[in-house]
Amino acid sequence: MKTAIFKVIKPGLQTTIQDLGRVGYQQFGISPSGAMDPYAMQVANILVGNHPGEAVLEAALIGPVLEACQNIVIAICGGDFSPRVNHREVPMWKSFLLKKGETLSLAPCKQGARVYLAIAGGIDVPVVLKSKSTSLNGRFGGYEGRPLQKEDFLYGDPVIRNSFKSLSPEFIPSYKKQLTVRVILGPHEQRFSSSSVERFLSEEYVVTPQSNRMGYQLMGPKLEHVQGPDIISDPIPLGGIQVPASGQPIILMADRQTTGGYTRIGTVISVDIPLLAQAVPDTKIHFVETSLEEAQRLYVERQIFLKHLSLAAK
């Protein structure tokens, strides 16, 4: 039987249910969706004793106000949204007990762009194509395929754990407005002038207000094509950097389209996606080239860390 765990008092700017996304359906034209910052999402789950891939709440820029309908154990990770319970400050990157009737408030972010709220026992919503993630463009998954609204109720099967966990400060990211982002060049590097590739790796680009879950539009030195910006449409990976006729890069994110017909100068490596996901407008980005082998090594290292953290939290 479903148990109400939260009532939405204020929904925030864009609060959705997300997990690690839909894997294997991009070939059918279905965007993966999922958490923009999978590191913060997985850590939040681990701290409350969930499987790392369990669905959580993701809020962007302005967080929600939620009333607890049951005693529940939660953890809040990601950007600094100054969380409060009944007007008292509560810690981030740490699990704690939220009592029935208490109100959790997540204010406008002071640092970062997105925050993740995990609930011990998970969130009870239908699994659509092997995921609970909200597809905003497709209008399915999550909570009726949309962001939360006032008076919505969230349901789950709350688990009360008395052994609360926290993340060591050395593993808590610092979200700055100046980022170094590692990329693997290609697959269309040859479609840009050599001076443009050099410019891409030496000049700064700025995140514009037109950025969202679908992609980050950047502004900076124009990148020049050798044979025009158009290609035969091919699959778009997470972090793929398209360059349309404007010469301004667009980094494709969680809600990206499945294929695209613009040249891609590079791809952001997986372990740098979480920091990029926390970038607000006006964040400055400097791209640095790395190798596929180094990207794979860093990815494996991150996965081993999350596995060890999960085992330690049990």
C-alpha cells in the first residue's frame, strides 16, 4: 500500500523526479533524461541506504518547500540551497531524520545550480522504460511526466535507519563560477580550422541564460567550420559539444535530443559532467584536451569510489 511521504507546499522553479536515466532507448528516439549531476544524486542515495540508482528529487535554482507526512530519513546533496527544517538549518551531504509534520525548505541556491533529495526507501512512481526519471520533453515518467506542483503528494515505503551517515568533506565538490572541463576531441575535429581547435582549447566560454537540462549554450570566440556546420545526423552522447552555424558551442546534457546534424568538436568526459551540471549562467569554462584512456581511468576510479562508499554506508 502506498504511503504519503511528502506534501508539496511550494514546488520550486523546476523540481522533478530523476534517477540515472533510460539506458538503451536512444536508438528509438527517446532521450535518456536522468539526474544532471549523477554524483550528487548517487551519494544522496547511498547516505540514506538506498541503491545508488534509486529515484530522487532534483531541484534547479529555487528549491521546493515540502511537508513530511511520515517520519522519514533523507539526505540533501549538490548545490547549496540553505536547507532548513522548521526554520532551523540542517546539514547537507548527511542523512538525518525528518519528523512527521515538519517542513523542509530549500531556498534559492547560493552555490551550484541543482540539489538532490534522497528518501530512505525511495519514491513510489511508475517505472517507464526501466526508469523513474521525468522526461520533460516527452511528458512521461516521474510524477505524471511533469515538474512537481503545489498540493502534489509524493508516495513511498519509508525506511527508518538510526545510523546516520555523512560524506567526508574531502569528497564534497566545490561549485565555482570558473571551471576547467576535460574533453575528448572529435568526432568532427577535422571539420574545424586548426586555429578554431586551438581557440577552443585556449579561450574562455561563458554559460548563457539559455542553458537548461537539454543543453548548455555557450558564448565565446567563434569557431569556424571548414566545410560548413551540417553533417548527416548521428547519435548524440552525453556531453557532446555541437557547434552550429553561429560558431558558438552547445554542450548536450541529460534531456538532449537523441540525434543531431551539427558538427561536434569534442565530448565532455563523464566525471566532469556533475560539475558542469552545477554551472549557473555566467560561469566561465576553459576546455582542456584529454585522452580516451584517461577518461576511462577516471570513470572507473569514480565508480570504485561510489561502490566503496555504498559498502561503507551499510
